[in-house]
Amino acid sequence: KKRISSGINAEYGGGGVSSLFFMFLLTAVGNLEGILMGKGFELQLVPEVAFALIVSLVVAGSIHRVSITCCLIFSLVILYFMNSISQKTYGLSESAAPVKVEKKKRR
């Protein structure tokens, strides 16, 4: 532990490795829920994402206090990009056509 947390680059590296742990843990939880509950099940923010984030922050905290902050920032960036990739892959490919509402004229 002492060797890992020595130096400023190691603190940022610990946050980066912990955020990668967040990504892999979130993917594992999503795959497990997909197997147990069916293909159409989606990850929710509160139970699954929060669980993976808290576990990864605890892992980062075991390295150094600065690693917790770096892990939080990196994990939120990873979550943003995972969400955008998921929307491009599984989102609706067709855009909804706007509905025209005709106003009736008064006589």
C-alpha cells in the first residue's frame, strides 16, 4: 500500500485504475442482471450504478484519499461515455415524425 500511494502520479493512477474497476464492475452487474432477468432489463441509476460507484470509491480509498476524488471524476466521465455509446447502439434509430395539429377556423 505504501509503495502504491507514494507520489502524486500514483495517486492519480490509483483513481484511474479504480475508475476502470468501476467500469468493469458495472458491466459485470449489467451482464448478471441480463442473464437473471432477461435481455430487456436496463441498469438503473440508484441500485446498480450507485453500488458500483461506491465499491470503486472504497477501492480507491484504500489506496489514497486523493484517489477517491480522481476515481469519482474519472468514473463520471466513463459513465457519460458508456451512456452515449449505449444510446448510439441500443437507442431508437428512427426519429419520431412531428405531428401536425391543424387548427379549426372559427366562423
